[in-house]
Amino acid sequence: MNQLQQLMPREGAEILLVLFLSFLVGLEREEHKGEGDYSFGGVRTFPLIGLIGYATAMLSGGQIAPVAVGFAVVSAFMLVAYRHKIGQSSLAGATSEMSALVTYLIGALVRTGHFWVATTLGVVSLLLLELKVVLESMARRAEPAEILTFAKFLLLSAVILPALPNQPLGPFGINPFRTWLVVVAVSGLSYASYVFQRATRGRGGIVLGALLGGAYSSTVMTVVLARRAGGENRPHLFSGAMLVASGTMFLRLIALLALFNGELASRLAPSFLGLAAAAIVGGLFLARIPDPRASVPARQFVARNPLELRAALLFGALFVVMLAATDLAVTRLGSVGVYVLGAVMGVADVDPFIMSMTQAARQATPLGVAAVAVLVTVASNNLVKGVYAFLFADRRTGTLGLASLAALAAATLLPIAFF
């Protein structure tokens, strides 16, 4: 915008931006004119509406009332158009009319200097219009119970989180705001994996399921793969998929660490990226080795919605316990106590302990100690997953799974030499 203003008056650059954004929306609506008997607007009407919004805001002299009156007038025209549309078809929607109202606001926003907001509204409107089929397909797939679960979690996150005190409280200096923020972030990342798994349900194979499932929970994914491997006689495929799931776990942990402790994430990122690449590439190579049985097993959907309140509250409780336990380990046992605690937590769930390290590294725990503790925890978890593979899978798959995950656990400990 600043470069355009050097070539022409400010108003000229603003008008070009309004024309560009409103033309894009009108172009998208023009493409759908052939889908029904009547459709409002196109590549001429929408730019005109944007210009009306711009001119109204310009003549208003910064007052909101004239812009509101203009919005009401445009809304009246949209109402007339919509009444005409439903007179021809009872199934007619109001998408074009709503898009026209947004276009009017885009013009007004550009005039008042809100260029970023106007551009965002235009781009988002275009995406919502263009992704109609995808969004409606997602809506049909979504179960009412899952929508309610998401709504409850969103309510707790949007209402309770801002109300929590953002300061250390109690003998262990636990910050309620940051504690619940960690719960929201971990659950949200798991939910993203869950959504991708549902969106790709019925497509892709075992390896794709493991890749997405590793971002949800590599431990759960390993147990599921091990239990299923018993009747498939595909040891290389399933053991390779287990390794891929653990590789995805490293990427998940990098994202979580970066959100809550940039210094700790920077310290561990090179190691974790290398381990993730080695595990995923190694797992893909192992999965491509021919097995005695050539049939391709179908992928099964196994994930549960991670936004269930019981699961979120349980994770929050575990996180608080880990914060307290880490503080006690540091003050009474030193760094060795933190390492032992990390190794023990690797047997169950690595997230609460690793997230506690992101907070402890800000206070009593040195950054190097926190980094080593995270590596010990992840190595312990990879070794335990290998044991799970050996116990729950058939003998050959279990042996391959244990060997590959034990090698990954050993490789996870190698960066400690550089800390």
C-alpha cells in the first residue's frame, strides 16, 4: 500500500485495493451463476458495492452513522434480491447476499485505514465461498456429540482461561493461567491430528495412519499397531509404521516446546529434527521390505476425541503434579533426581513431564538440565514402546519393533554428549 501511494494519491491506491478484493469475491460468485435459475451479483455488482462502502465512509467524515445507514440500504437491496430468489426456489441460500454485505464493509474498512482487516475479510470470504463442498462434507461427517465436546472445551478455554490468575501461586509457584494454557495447547495439537485422521478415514494405508496417529499419541498408536499385527503376518509393515509414529512424536514435541520455551526448543530442535527424519525415513524403508503376506491391510480409525473434558482435566492434574514433583526433585535430589523422574515418566505419558520442563527451565532448573531430562524422557518412552511392541505383537513383528525402537531410544540419548 505504501509503494502504491508513492505512485498515485492515497485515495487511488485505496480504490484499487477495494476493486481488487471485491472483484475476487464477485468472480467467485460469477462462477456459480449457472448452478441455479437466479443468482445475485457478479464481477460488476460486487466491485460496485465495495465502492459504495468506500465512498460512504469517505463522505461520512469519520462518523459511524452514515456508514451504518449505507449498510442498512445495501441490506434492504439484498433482502429484495433474496425474496426474489426464494420465490423461484425454496432451497435457495443467502450466501451471495451475505458476501455482498461483507464487500460493502471491505470498502468502508479500506477507507478508514484498516487495510489488514479488509484484506483478511476478503481472503477469508473467498475461501469460505470456494471451499463450499469441503466444508459441507466436513459438516456431514461431524457427529453431534463431537460438536458438543468441542463447544464445551472452547467455552472453558475462552471463558475460564482469561479469568485465571497469571502469576505464581502456592509453595511450588504454579501459574494457573500457564497451566491451563498448556492443557489447551496439548489438547489442541492432538485434536488437529484427530481431525486429520477423521478427514482421511478410509483413505491411505497403515503408514499414513501411523504418521497422523504419532501426532496424537505415539504410545497409543504403537499399542494399536502391535495388537493388530498378530493376525496380519506383515512384520516389516507394522514395525516400520511403529517407527514412523515415533518419528512424528519428535515433530509434535518441537511444536509444543516452541510454544512455551523458545530457548529449550532451540536447544533441542536440531536433535529432534534429525531424530524425526531418521525415524520416519527408517520406518518407511522398513515398511517397504516385502513380507510373507502380500495383501495390504486396511487402515482402521482408532483415535478418540482428545477434547473430552475428563481427559483435559486429567492432563491438567498430571501437569500440576509434575510441576510439583520437578520442583521437589530439583531442590532435594538435584539434576540426577530430575533425570530419574523423566525416565519414570517416559513409561506412561511424556507430555506432562516435558511441559513441566518448559516451565521449570524458566526458574530453578538450568536449561541444560532440562534439555537432558527431556531427552531421557523421550528415550525411555521409545524403549517402553518397543517393549509394548514385543509384548502385544506376534514374535517377528515384536522383535523388529523392539529392535528398531530400542535403536531409536539409544540414538535419542546421543545428543546428551553435546550438552
